[in-house]
Amino acid sequence: MRKATRMTASAVVGGLGLLCVSVMPVAAQSGVELRPVTHIASVASGSIQGVVQDEHGAPVAGAAVSALGATPAFAVSDRVGRFEMRTLSPGPYLVRAHLSGFVASRGQVVDVRPSARASSAIALRHASGGSPPPYPVMAAGFGEVPEAPPAPTDAAASPSPAANAGGDNHGDIAWRLRHARRGVLKDATLPPGVLDDDPADPPSGSGAATIFGRASESSARLAADFFAGTPFSGQVNLLTTGTFDSPQQLFSGDNFSRSTTYLALGAPVGEHADWTARAALSQGDLSSWMVAGEYTTRAPARHRYDIGLSYSTQRYEGGNFATLHDVTDGSRNAGAIYAFDTFSVAPSLTLTYGTRYARYDYLDGSSLVSPRVALTISPANHFRVSTMLSSRATAPGAEEFMPRIENGIWLPPQRTFSSLVAGQPFEAERTAHAEVEMERDIASATVTMRAFRQHVDDQLATLFGINMTGMPPAIGHYYLTNVGAVDASGISAGVRAALANRVHGSVEYTLTQARLTAPDNDNLAYLLVFAPSAVRPGAERIHDVATTIETDVPETSTRVIVLYRMSNAFAHAPLPTGVQAPSIDTRFDVQVRQSLPFMDFSSAKWEMLVAVRNFFRETAADQSVYDELLVVRPPKRIVGGLTLKF
């Protein structure tokens, strides 16, 4: 029966795709990225453009410009010194420029606004105060070599015997090594013969040793050039996290017993691409770590590739029997790889397609594939029409292994989970989604209208605060179960705009008509006991309002981000007899970032972070409408610590 349902859903999705492509011209401007379906906390992207000049005001070509912020980006200045970085998430960015032969510029903070273009002028100074050196070389440390002296004239071609009375070598290579800028090896002694220009008389020793020495020297030179000439940028987070359900739990002694270290490092690849590597480590009764890497192509390019992979592991060393029952060897592992291509078919037509493959070792069917395709057309300036088709597979507990990077916070697995029905294997949730969206830019605002339809098999429900017989209570542990199939369709309208010079945000209203068909098994009995509001008889109408507000206070170098969502369909825990369930419930996420300029050094910037949220799932482009609604009693999560950007 389930296979038949899935085949029917696939046929429906395919028919919708053909209908959307053939009837409605679809769409995109160059460089457009897929936008989240729910648009929770979505803000229009901005850009940075500018020029790189030397100390005399002349343009500098080929300089690598990096911008570190919510969306790390890189660019290379053109022949007139100009550069541009597009599709940047709003917020402050640390912008710097690098080029061999020039002294690196001091970092400058550029504020990117939604649907706006920020400007930046960067000045580089020649390392020697004049023309740039011809090439870098490693000799007694890392540094730049000044220009060689002019070639000798015929009269001076043969130096006098007095000039070489001491046996000194005055060849070109010897001159460069003697005049190289010295580093930590300034007192090193060069072996005899190393300055000889004539290779005909090799140094004494075996040929193999000589070849090995030359190979080592070549490798060291390449490594030196790589680290000296590559404009690396990155971020280090030293965070402490905790979970609480009441003020008493917030101030308990063991609430902040888990610490997290996060490192991000990135650099440009040529002139049109970037690579980024990330890693995170957490310690406590739940020790875990994550590694991830990605490669992205920058605009302008006909093909913009987004390729990446990640791996995460979670090992539990506590005493929660529910967790130990599902984790037989004490650990869970998950990995994923994805590849997407944004193809600019024409200046006003863009096709984005790709897939994501994930593997979870605790699932019976451990391999999950999630393809997606989108087409966008811009028939007129500031107007876009787009359509998207996708098939998304979500593993139970996937957010503990593959969390999205949201406003710079990236955390490894920190919570444990198990099946609500003991002994029942986990089943992945599968969502078939189709949507059509229109966007119109009006001045500094963007107005959106959207219609969507989706079918979900094995919809997941997440239950916190469940006290099972014989199990210790734990607010950091949750139970998962499948609640049946979902058919939903809806429309939404929203606006994103800059409300003032320092405030910008968005608001979106969504009306959804949905029907959830409960399963005919033990899951239904357990849900009626622990979360009866997760069982939805018949069809229901869901009203949803999602807002986001971001503000910057330059006088105090403070940035505040607030995400807020209201809905009439949030599930809740059982209430005492006679107590009426609230008609509207909410979710929130509040972040406060405070710069610490007194701790800055060179081009590194320090800031303090405090965040409190009770959102459980991150926003995804094609998630089920019930994913966040069927999270029962999510505890509040607090994150605090320091961030270093360089």
C-alpha cells in the first residue's frame, strides 16, 4: 500500500513539474539561489562592490579580496581595480585585500543591507615602497625579494680580481639570497657551494641524497608560496551551550557543562570559486564532532557549482537507558554529500538542479537521496517568477548530525533521541513538494506571493519532556515517531524591507489546508497518551505568521537578530483536566552579538555572542508544513561565548 502511495505521489509531482515548465514560464536572474519554502527568517541578499588602489591612487589588478561574515565570499580585482561580491546575507562583513608584493590592508567592516549594494575602497601599499617585486622566494624565512640589480655592462662584465679577493660569489642567485628579507632563520649558516651558479660541479654526497634535498627544497618553496600568497580567512567560536525548561534549570550548576569549539577556514580558488572547511567538537556525556567542506563558484559564471560533503559522529556515555537501548554500540554516525549546479541558460533564465545523498548508520534503509530542480525567469526588471520540484528524505534525528549554519552558529550533535515505541525501527520522512512563486522589488522592499502543494509519507513527530516508566527524566533527550501521511496545499504572501537605516526585516503570512492520516498501529496509541494534539482528525486550516527583525547599533557595535513565529497548529503536551489548550502558540530565536574592539589585533575581530531559542528544526527549502508544528514542548536552548573572525 505504501509503495503504491509513493508511486502515485511521484506521478503527481512529475505531472506538476511538466505543467509548471510548459504552462508557466519559469525563471531566474543570474546567480539566484533557492529560497526556503517556508521563508521563515528569510531576508533579501545584498552585495559589496569596490575598488583596490595603491598608495598613489593607481588601480591594483589581481588582488584577492575576502569578506568574512554570515556568508564568506571572495573576489579578485579586475584591470581597473574593481571587484564585486553578490548574494551576501545581510549583516556586518570584515573586508580585506591581499596581493603578493603589497602590504595587506587593515580589515574594514562593511554593513550589507537587504536588496542593497555596499561600497568599499581598499588601499594597498607596496612592500618596498616602490614597484612590486618580480616574484616571491623563500630564503631564511618567508619574505619578498627586492629587485635584482641591473645587468652589468660590458665594461663591468668581468669583475676585477680585487672584487672577488675574498672568494665571494656575485652571481644573480647569490645576490638575491643575500638581500632577501630574513625571518626566524636569520642566523642560519649556508653550506659551502649553495650559492654557486654553476650546477656542473654538484656537491659531494650520493646522487639520491642530492635529489632528495632538491625535492625537499622545492616542496618547501611551494608550501611557502601557498601560505604566504593565499588570502585565508576564517572564524573560531568558543561556545558553551545549555538547555532549560524553567528559570530554576537555567541557573543549575550542571546546565552549562557542555562546551563547543568551532573552526572555519576558507580561501579563493582562482578568480571565480571559493573553498571552505569547517569543524566542530563538543565534550560532555554526549561527545561528538563534525567536519564539512564545500566548494562554490562565484558569479558571474554560466555554471555556478555548489558541492560539499560532511561527516558527523555522536557517542553517548551517559546513563539514559532509552538512549542506550537504541544505541547498541554507544555511537551513531552520519555522512552526506551534495552537488548542485545553477545554469544561466539566458540572461533572464536560470536552471538549478542537483541532489543530496545522505547515509545514517542507525536506519534500516540507511541511504537517503533528495533531488531538487528549480527554474526561474525574470520577464521584466525587478520581477521574477520561479517554480521548484523536489523529493526530500529526512532521517529521524537528522538535525543532530547535519545542522544548517544559521547566522554563524554551527553546533555538533548535542542531544540524544530514541523511538517512542520500544523496539520499533526508525522510518525516514519523505516529502514530495511543488511550488510556484512570484517576487516583485519595489524600492528597497520585495513583495512575494507563493502557492505550493506537497505529499508526505511517514510524517515525523518529536516529543520532549516525556517521562517513561523506568527512564530518568531528561530535557535534552527526545522521542521520535511517525504519525502518518500528509496532503497539504497553501498560499502565502510576504514582504522584506529595510524599515529604517538601522532596522530591516520580513513578515510572511501562510494559509494551509492540510489533512493528516494517522497510522493504524501502536504509534497512534502512544500519541493519544503522550501527545494527543499531534493526532489531527480530518482536514484542518493552518494560519502561520513568521517574522524576522535585524538591527545594528553602531555606537555600541551591537547587532540583534529576532526570529518569531506564530501558528494555531503547534502540538502541545497533555494538559490537566479542565485546562483549555491555547489557540495560538509561538517559537522564537533571539541572538545578540556584541563587538569587542578593545580585544582586536591586526585584522582579527572579536565579538561576544548570546543566543536563546526554542525552535527545534532549521528552515529548509522543501520541508513538510508539519515539521516544526509537531514538535511537542521543545526546551529552550541557550548558547554563549566568544567569536574570533580573521
